[in-house]
Amino acid sequence: MIELPLAKAFSHPDAYASGATYKLLPFRFLRYDEARYLITNLVGEYKLLGTDEFRAFVGHNLATASTLFYDLKGKHFLYDDVSDASLELLATKYRTKQSLLSNFTALHMFVTSLRCDHSCPYCQVSRVSEDRSAFDMTEETASRAIDLMFKSPSPVLKVEFQGGESLLNFGLVKYIVTEVKQRNDGRHLEFVIATNLSPLTDEILEFCREHSILISTSLDGPEELHNTNRPRPGRDSHQRATNGIQRVRDYLGRDRVSALMTTTAKSLTMPREIIDEYLRMGFRSVFLRPISPYGFALKSAAKIGYQTEAFLEFYRTGLDYILELNRQGIPMREEYAAIVLRKMLTPYPTGYVDLQSPSGIGITCISYNYDGDIYASDESRMLAENGDHTFRLGNVHRDTYEDIMASSQLLPMIYDTMAEGTPGCTDCAFQPWCGTDPVFHHATQGDYVGHRPTSEYCAKNMGVFRTLIDLMEGDPHAKTIMRRWAQ
Amino acid sequence: MTLLGTVLDHRSDQEPFVARISTNPNLPKPMRSTEALLLDDEGDGDYTGFRAVFVRHGDQATTPHIVLPPDLHYLGAEDVVRYNPHTGNFRALYRRSSPNNSLLVTERCNSKCLMCSQPPRDIDDSYVVDALMEAIPLISRATPAMGFTGGEITLLQDRFIGLLRATKNYLPDTRLDVLTNGRLLSYLQYAQKIADVGHPQLILCIPLYSDVDTLHDFVVQAKGAFDQTTRGIINLARVGVATEIRVVIHQQTYKRLPQLAEFIARNFPFVAHVALMGLEMTGFTKANLEALWVDPVDYRSELSEAVEILSCAGLHTSIYNHQLCLLPEYLWAFARQSISDWKNIYMPECDGCSKMRECGGFFASAPLRYSSNIKAFIDEGHRYAVK
């Protein structure tokens, strides 16, 4: 009995207290380490419990006036007769988390050309060829693709130009932007050009300024590493990229250009140098990305590939360095961590295709290849360049929107691979933060669902989740920094 | 806080009325029917048509006018007042010069919060709403912001909707803050009625004291209140009415502030504002002081963490009723001067403090109990050696 010095007319806490029994809300758990269990609820709220605490919780033996009981109630792991509003709150959070689904496909990638002046060993698709007619998208093809894009119900349409080197067919970029704007029926439009920046001209910059087009480029790190990863005649890829970044900033504004890096075996020993290069170039974020096991990258695997554990070590070293920078007051963010933290710490969804369940293929993003073939994602058209057309949903000249979205193999691929139901994922505590990747598992393990114990997708993501939890639980300052990233 | 009630010596058979103060004795007659003339001294003009004539100086025994005592001398043009000549009961409903007009709509309440500053009374005070419905059309359209407080306004049911319609129709440019415990908004239909008014600048300010149902229910002394309030907040989001969450920090709420902040960020990320408020030494707080008082320096770490969680979640966050010398400096950016102009005071310990202009100071009720850690910031750099 808790007695407080209250005036007579007031009741004491006991009058409002819970009874001895409680009900569990849906949750998942895993043994986190020797002494602790990780539990996550339906929407990714989490808590680490000591073994005894965990046993008491699931055994319905928690004292209902204990701090732990309060914590678990507040985080919606349990409820009792006092209130069942938690069910409604959970449902609201679950809908919020899945809210992007109802918008359907927002990201539409147009492969304007497969031609490229680079010959990067990790690239999946590019051709060093002068033959425009063989590898460039035509206006007729683009026009049909635009028709299909406007069939998507999404209120936001993001048009991304991909290659090869997309700007080698700049004429078509201009055609598509102009057509899309002309045919716009009230959607919010965004345009992004993915380019290595080497064909950049003032004309292109002027066009980008006129149409508020964003630039996304590749920067793999310091000059030598970048040029080794991204060979081109003259070995000047780095110089062209960094000059280009500067020109884009001067012309369009500081935040109008972003950069992505790909981690090769050679990169693994250089996380600090890579991050330093991003700092030197004035970036405030870096996306530490592993190599994708597609296309040419598979063939070059022996030369440039590595094991997931090696990547995770690279990732952790890089992340530590980025946190150290933040402690010095230098704002820097790791983008993959930011995506995962948004899932861990906020009720909001992310549009990141590779970390969604149901998978984002086709329904978050779709890719129109130079020849009019339609693929469920950028990675799936890369597989196709190596002869695997599994994820080809149709062709812009032959198929209707309904055929592509509803009658192709797309929907079964999505249903069958939902992490909520796949073996190894269905009861995994990391599931609310994770996703599913049928293209990756098809490419690496020969089936959409894949086999979790040997999946590198699983190993990498579990490694990242544990890294982030360890940092947040062990270091309050890191937690503050990471809370900011999540927003 | 709200209705300044005073009993005047004057009595007559005239019916109770609501009127706007005018200080212009030459006001054209067709405009006088809604106005009460306020004069310094008895004049001898033609005052016909005014609802009443108030004078600041005069002898009630001899004058036909209504004499105001000195504590009502602050009244000025465009203020709105209610007067009951049968009982002498006089109330200022609205003050043109105040940035914090907060109109008490009822003293009835369905909760009984441990620290209530306006202890509820179970009486029929529906005449208050009648008066407000008359007063709202008289309030200056240039008023930037106004509030309704209680008691619990939703107990008025459809009459609350009527008040909202009146403020929307007569004061479309005035932001309206409505204090409610949100419990009756657990009825979606009622929340929908509020939304249907279509008030352009409405925000409902709802207190939430814990992430745990039982702890909140204890603070508001009502079983099931947490359940109703949280459903109410969700319902308001559903129908598109803006909400603010208010947390009063005291001995029974400070320990779980970080968890409450996380709960808000997770479950109510749509709220327009979160206000973390210090205790006011009035109403029930005085009766429950020993169960409520905690020195703000003793909850600095909980407050800091809560502010960090909320602000990192992108929520607009404010700290109210806290003196700057009790807060770590990085929280100053969140501290607002929120105490009504006529209510705030400073303590002897504040003498010579260089931060007084930025600091909200104290409620007039604070001398009853305040932190023993109050101390003046002495800004050596700004002392002029004049002697």
C-alpha cells in the first residue's frame, strides 16, 4: 500500500492500480547475448531484458507495480483491464508503418542508355560502345513508359534516369522531363539524374536548374581508390566526379547533388579515408554500401568481392568514426543507419526498397529498360543483362499496366516472400526493422525466399541491427546522435 | 486565471448584461446599445443609450452610475465585462491589452487532478456560456490569440460546439487554444463535430501525465481517464483537429518523463506542440503540496532527456513555468515566458539577475514553495563603473 501525503478528498495510487494479471500483446524475441533477450513489438519498439526478467514477463509473473511492467506497458508489449486503448494505438502505428503501401509505385527508373565511358568491375550492365541504336532508349519507348508511369496511383512520382551513363543520351532526358511535365495530372514530380558526371556540360546544368533536377553521383573514396574501382580512359574518373560535384553545387545549390559509394575489397581497409573524402567534398552524409551480387559483380566476385563479416567490420569502423566526428561537433550521418534507425525509433516507414516487407519490387519502384522491357527493380534488370529474365514484368510496347502489375509473376513473388511469413523471418525479433529481397535471394540462393542461415542479406542486416543496438544501449551520447539521424 | 470576479456596492433592478467598455462619451447613439461607458469622474453629458455608465471615482450612495473599486481601474476601452446589478457581481471577461485572454467556460469537471489550479465545482454555471456567447461578438477582431479554459469544456457538449462556431464566425483571425482533458473526445462523433466547425486556428490542449494508464489515472483521480484521453487524441488526429499535449511536472510525474516523451513521439507524432510545465502553487496543489513538490533541479536529467527525445522526434517542444537558473543552459532555448503578465513575480534571490528579462519568473502563488536553488546571474561584464 502506497501512502502519499494527500488531502482527504483524494484517492491513493492503489485505488487506480492494475490487478495481478495481464495479457501479452504480439511480440517477437531472440536471445541477444548470454545475459539478455531482445524483444520487439509489432511496430518495432524494442527492449532488452535480462533472462530472469524475460522469463517473468512471458510467464505472466511480473509484479504489476514494477518499473519493468510500466516500461513494457508503455511500449505496448502487454496490457490489462485498466485500458485497452493500446490496441487502437498499436493498430494506428501499424497502419502508419505500412502507409506507403497504399500509394503504390512512386519511383520510376528510366534507363536512357546502357552506354558508359566507365568500365567498373562491380557494374552490372554498362557497355562501352559507340552504337547508339543498340543501347539507347528511343522516344517511342520513353513515351510508352511515361504512359505506364501515370497509371500508378502514387501522388508522388519520382523519375530517376539510370544507365549505363544516363547523360550520354541527354536528348532523351530532356524529352522525358518535358513530356512528363506536360502530361502531369496533378502529381508531385521529382527528377533525379544518376550520372558519373563526366559528360556534364553547361547546357545540362542549365536544364537541371530550369526543371529543379537533382543529381546523384558515385564517389567511392579518395582518388586512387575511386579510380581503381571506377576505371575509364585517362584514369580521371575521380577528378571528373569531384569537379562535377563542385560545378553542380555552384550552379544548382549545395544540396542538389548527393553521392553514393560502393564498397569493394580494396575499400575494406579504408573506411576513414572514404569518410574523409566525403568530408573533404563537403558532404554531410555517406552511405556505406556493400557491393551488390548482380551481373558483372558476380563474375568479378573473386577479384572484388568479400565476405559479409568483412563488410560489417568495415561498417562498424566507419560508423565509429562518424560518431566520433559528431562528438566533435561535425555533423555527419551514415545513411543506412539512418534508414534502420527510422524504423527502430520512429513510427514512420521508409521508402528504401531493399528493406521492406512486402518487398518494394514493382510496387515501390519499377525500371523501364532502354529496350522497353520492364523490370521489378533496378537490380532485376541488372540480372537480366546476364541472361536471367526472371523479374521481367513485360514490355512497354506490348503489355498493359494491368498485365504488368496483376498478371505477371510480380504479385506471387511479393506474397511469397513477405518476411511476416517466411521461414527464419516470421518469428525473428529483427523483423519489424528488416525487409525481404526476392531479387537478392534469387540471385544468390536460387529462390525468392532464400535460406536464412546462409543468407548474406540476413547476416548483413542482423549485423547492422546489433551494431546499432549496442551503440545506443552502451553510449547515451551515441543514442542522442542516432535519434537525430532517425528523423 | 480567468474570470476576475468582484462584488460591487452598486445594486439595481436592471437585468444582468454583457457589454464592451467604451471611453468615448460622444459615441454616436446608434452604437451605444452594446457598450458600457467608462469615465474617470461623473460627468454631465448625455449618456442615454449606453448599457451602463461606470465611473472610477465617485460616491455610490449619491451617484446613479456604477462605481468601480480601485482594483478594477485597469479596465480600458474594448474590454468586455459582465455585470449582475442584482448581486453586484462584476467580471472582466476579456481584456484588450492582455496577450493571454483565457475565458473560463465552466467550473464543472469530470476529473479531479491532484494539482488542479482551478478546483472544479459541481454547480449549474450555464449562465457563463450565455455570457460568453454574448461577449464573443464584442471582442476585438484584432485579438491575436485567445483561450477557453475550465473546468472541462467538453461537458458543455453542443454548447461547446456553439462557442467554437461563434469564435470562428466573429474572430476568424484569432488563434483559439482550448484546454480539455479530451476524455469525451473518445467519442469519435463528438470529435467529428468539433472538426466540422472548421475553425481555422483551433488547437486543443490536452494534458497527459504518464505513458502508463494507472499512473495517469491516479494523477487525474479518474479510472479509465488514460484510456479515454489517448483515444481522444487519436480521434482528433483522425478528424484533423490540431492538438497540443501538456505535461505538468511534479513528484508523481517526473520519474517517467523520458518514457512519456517516447510514448508521445511514438504514438502521437502528429501533435503540434508539447508543453512541459512547472507546478503552480494554487488550487489543489496547496492541499497536496507534500505529495507533489519536487525541486526542479532534482529532475533536470529527466527533463533534459524528455526534451531531447521530443525535439529529436521533430516535435515542437516548450518548457513552461521554469526559471532559467534551474535549467541546464542547453534547455534555455526551449523555455518560454508563459506566465500571464499580471501573474508573474520575482523572488528576493533574483535581485541583480541579468537574465530577468529572458526569464519567465514565478507565478504570484510561488512564495508558498519554490526551489532553494534560485540564484541571480550576475553579469560582471555589463557592470559600469560609474562610481
